[in-house]
Amino acid sequence: MKKYLLILLIFTVAFSGCKKEATDQNIRKTMIGRWYKVVSSTANECAKESWREFKEDGTYDDYDACQLILRESAGQWTVKHEEGTPYLLIKTKTFPINVYWTFSYLSSSRMIVNRVNSEDVESYWK
């Protein structure tokens, strides 16, 4: 009986890790591409023409329409988990900080993210 319980426990632990990895991969696949900013709680009207393009290699380009600045390879991005919740981690080259965003909504064509420890909310269309 103990042997069966041990086998069941091993399978449970093994497959729970696979589920998280599969979720991360699905989020990464969904994130790849150019996202146009629709709404930002901190931006001007011109920001709605801004975009961020997430690339498969973990880098991103950023276009700021208000300042007319294109930042190629602006930084790195990845999907991480904290206490079971997926979040987007952006490491910028311009400022030596990491920016954490939680997903309020994510589909193949729409993304709403909230900046952790802030009231910043941004909405994007693909």
C-alpha cells in the first residue's frame, strides 16, 4: 500500500510542475508579436499610438509615440510565477530596474496588465 501511495505522490508532483511550465509556454506564445497600446492610466492621448513588440528570443522593441522614439532591443521580458500567479517581468535597458506586471486579461488579441505596487494599468490590442 505504501508503495502505491509513494508512486501516486511522485506522479502528482511531477505533473503539477509540467502544468506550470505548459502555462508559461502558452503565455509566452501568446505574448509574441506587436501590441498596440489602447489605454494607459498614466499616459497622454498620443500614447495610444505607441506599441511594444515582444520577440521570441526574450527581447522587446518599444515605440513611444509621444516622444517619437523607437527603442530596438529595449530590454528583456519573461513570464514568471509567484504564489501560483503568472506575471510579466520586463527588464529595461534604459533604467536599471525590473518592472513587474500582473495579467488582468490575456488573449491572442487583447492584453490588460497591472503594474505591481502601483495603480498603473495598461491595455493593448494585437
